[in-house]
Amino acid sequence: MRYALCLLLLLAGCGVDPLTLTAVTVGTTAGSVAVIHRTPLDALWSLASGRDCSAVRLDQGKSYCRPPELPPAPVPYCTRSLGVADCWADSDGHPPALGDGPGTLTPAQEADRTRRWPF
């Protein structure tokens, strides 16, 4: 809504005081950095590119856009032993596992993990 008001202010053409325009621009930028941690231009770039990009990340010494998340490492297969648990990368030819939880993400969890900004 703020962006639409700023655009309408720019389209008015007559009677736009440069000081007022500067105040609106600075206020909008400061407010968006405080709320969504990116400037309005960062928000537009993030929407256009589908990545999480922000000048705040640059200020923190990071890259402008957040790198894509890698899938989680596979869960090790662990079995009972004398006093400790033995763990393997695969389950071939080993006794039953200690836990019976899922070893991979569900499709809904994977979709949530890889969703695009800002959704």
C-alpha cells in the first residue's frame, strides 16, 4: 500500500515538494528495512529473481543474495551394540534400526524447505 501511495505521489507531478518526496522515500526505506530487512529495491529484485536478496546481508559481510539451501544430509542408520550405537550410511544387511522415524522429508516438508520468497 505504501508503494502505491508513493507512485501516486510521483504521478501527481504538480506541487510535489522535493523535501517531502525525500522524506517519504527515506521513511519508506527505513520502515521496510526495519520490517522486512530489505529496501524496496531489494524486495523488487527478490521478487523478480526468486531469491532472498538484501542490502542488509551486504552490511553483515555476506553475499547480496542468500545461496540456495542444500538438501539435508541423509539420516544415518544406527543399530544397537554393546554399550554404544553403531551407525552406517546404508541399511544393507544390518540389524533393525534404533529409531523408526522417517529417513527422508515428506513432499510437503520439501516444498516448505525450498519455497520461494516471500511465500
